Amino acid sequence: MAREENYALLGDILGELCELFPSEYIHVGGDEVDMTQWKRCPDCQALMRQRGMADPHQLEDLFMQRMAAILGINTDRVISLVFVIGAAMAGLAGVLVTMNYGTFDFYIGFIIGIKAFTAAVFGGIGSIPGAVVGAFLIGICESVIKGSDWSVFSDAFTFALLIVVLCVKPTGLFGEKVTDKV
């Protein structure tokens, strides 16, 4: 990770792979990395100190940036495209919600946004599977409550459930404890 010859080797390997399997797309990975090795590697620790990095995730970001450069990916263009797609999806969601309710109000998406944030916190901030599981659990619990005589309290139950989960597991269901060394 911290040695330049590793990047040269990866560049050669990826160059040959791209020749063997010509495709528009290539998945490099990186999100499945076990960072405990990087924490023990003296070269990685030296590189982190040299670059002023406090977290192995920053080392992973550096690796992904280097791999993107080797593959010739314009990361600024990708980031811009992600923001454009995200804004378009948010606009489409707003139109669909407005059509569903039959009226327009500037606060129409407020409760939806609060519940989405609650699902993310419930599952664990930074964990996409956790957010999905959190959203499903919240949706199932709210559906059960709305089908009972307690339907008026469905929103209150959602937030009470969040408080209980955070009291038991402060990082959420799938969140990881992050420790900072000082």
C-alpha cells in the first residue's frame, strides 16, 4: 500500500487485464479491505504520518485515488456526475411525493427526510446495509402500529425505538466503534 512499486505492479496488471478483457467498466474494490493489516504495517503507518492521516480510511481514499489515476478515470467528473444524479433523483422524488399527496407544500418532505435520517442512525451511520435494515424495521414497525388502535402514535414509536436502540447500541445496529488515538 505504501510502496510505489506496488502501484507500478498494479498498473501493469490492470493494463494487461484491460487488454485481455476490453470493457468500459472495471471494479477495483476497496470497500472490502480489512484495515487491521494497514494498522500493523510499518510502511503504511509511516505513509499516514507523512501525509498527516489520522485514519486508515484516508489511506484507503489515497489508494482509490491512485487506482483511478492509473485507470485514467477523471474523478472530478465522476463526483460532479454523482451530484447531478443525486439532485435529479431528489427532484424526481419530490415530484412523485407531490403527486401522491395531491398538493404542494415546502415542508412536504420533512417527515420523510427525518425518517430517512432516523433509519440511517438506527442502522449505523456510514453503513448502507444498516440504513436499509433500519428502514425496513422502521417501516414494518410503523405498519404494524398503524394497523392497530395505536396508529396516532406511529411517529412517536419510531423515535422511541430509535432512542432505545441508541441506548443499547450507540453506534446503531451495524455501526462500528471508532476510536481516535491522541
